[in-house]
Amino acid sequence: MATLLEYKCPCCGGAITFDSELQKMKCPYCDTEFEMDTLKNYDADLNDGQPDEMTWENRPGSEWQEGEAEGLRTYICNSCGGEIVVDENTAATSCPFCDSPVVMKGQLSGDLRPDYVIPFRLDKKAATDSFAKHLCGKRLLPKVFKEKHHLDEVKGVYVPFWLFDADVNARILYRATRVRSWSDSNYIYTETKYFSVKRGGQIGFNHVPVDGSVKMADDLMESLEPFDFKEAKDFQTAYLAGYLADKYDVDANESISRANERIRKSTVQSFANSVSGYTTAVPVTTSISLQNSKAKYALYPVWLLNTTWNGQKYTFAMNGQTGKFVGNLPVDKKLAAQWTVGLTALCGAIVYGAAWLLRLIGLI
């Protein structure tokens, strides 16, 4: 039985055939021509790619030592199911995530003991001051919200994070282009040249964070980064005094996919930075494997600020180490519409003025 060997065009993805007149392979869709040896080498590079092997070895965290957790208590929220760890002297009355009353569950037991903790550097006043500063200069913020808002609650919470370390071996094939344009009195010409660019090497990752809490929005926690791990301490229960600590409800194994995605994206971007001198560079195949991989369990400091306005709850967060503040604010729809109309009118006036000036000087 005869076998039909089909090549795909590296430029547009269409099926290419041999042109007997040119004695080359040619794409009937974009008219790109290829030398047979060049095409074979490109095809070999594609087939040489290995699937990613991003598996992790070491289990994070450690067991609580005998008597170490005696001074800790856990509370459970009846509304969102959140489980919060506090010291025995803390009288927690509401959940920092949904502001609902919480009920004491009992002595802390089971689960893993954190490896590290980054202590709070900034206090509650710094969090409220940052909130006030966050409101300044927001032109579309409803005036009533700015003048009459109130913070329902401000709480310092240690958020659980899984920290992933790994050495990455990567081989990446990029499809790159160089584009140049020129013109004469009749036409504008564009020439695009295509290149196959290979990169390979090793890159190390330390403390790639993935929050281990379902209740904490991933994008909110990532927007608080970076945390400075140089200030991390070996975990001691004394650091929890006066603060809440959210218990992880997403374990390390469930967090691996997010860690792998962050590592893969950073690796591809890092290698792409070395592909210079081209107009574009798009990865075609990637082969990424991990070595010396391990994960650790840490608690990171976050201030949570809750406020309610017009029946809607707004949650803001501040990095308790660096002071970085994030959170979405309401928008005055009437004011936003006025700004849209004003900007449209301004753009129209600019275009009209430019056209009038060109007519005045005789260019149009």
C-alpha cells in the first residue's frame, strides 16, 4: 500500500506539495517556497520534541510536634466553610472572608505544619491608611462611596501558600519572522522571511507561590506579589498571636497544575527573550522537564478589608509585608457616561481641527 507523506507549511499551516518546475516544495496558499533539505530539517526538529515531564518529588510540610499545637484553636464558618486557625486568646467573631459569624470547632489536629512564615511588617493602621489613599484620584468613583463608606472589618490573615522549587531543562522551537517594507510611487511592498530558531538550556525557579485557599481569589493573591522570601522565618506558633491563619483547603498535589503553568509560561518567556533580531517569535514546540523539584508550605501576611455599599460587598487586600494594595472600586455610571461623551467630543474636535489646519496650509 502506498503511503502519502504530507508536509505542513511552517508559515501558514497549509499542506505543501512538490513543484516540479521549481524543483522545490511550494505552499499553494501563501506561495512560500522551501528547499527540500530545509523542510526535512524543520520536520525533524518538530518530531524531535519530547512531551513535558513536570512531575514533583517531595511532599511539603511536616507533622506538628507533640504539644506544639496545644495553644491553637480552629474556627469554622457556617457560610463559606472556611476554617481559620487562631491562638487560644483570640476571640474571633466573624469570618475574614465572608464576614459571617464563626463557631469554635476545637483543638487543631491533623494537617501539615507550615515550614515557613513571613511575619507581618505593617499594622492595621497602615492598612486603613492605604485604603484611604487607594480612593484618592479615582475620578469615576461615586462621591457618596468616597464620603460615606465605612470599613466593616479589617483583619490580618496568614494565607497558606505552597512554594515550588525546581531546576528546569527546556528545549523550545520557535517560528520567527523578519519583516521589512518599502514603497515606490505606485506600490507598498512587504517582505516576510521565516526562520526556525532553537533554544535549549536550564533555568532555576525558587519559591514559586500558589495560594492554598479556595476562599482567596487566585488573581487577588497573585496581584499582591511579590513577597520577599528573604524575610521568611522558620515557622513558630508565636507568629500567629493576634492574627488569624487560614487553613489550606487546596493541598500541594492540587496546586501542581497552577505551579506548572506559571513555570512553563515563565520558561517560554525567558527563552524567548534570547531570540533577538526578529520581528516575531512564536513557540512551536516545547519540551520541559523538572529536576530537584520540591514543595514547601508557608504562611504569607495579608490584610483583608471589607466594606459594603449599595448592598454589594467589596473586598480589598494589602500585602502585610510590602504594603502593596489591591481591590476593585465601584464606578459612577452616570459620570462614566459623561466622560465617554466628553472624550468622543474632544476626539472629534481634534480631528476636525487637524483637517482644517491641513486645508489651511494646502495639504488637502
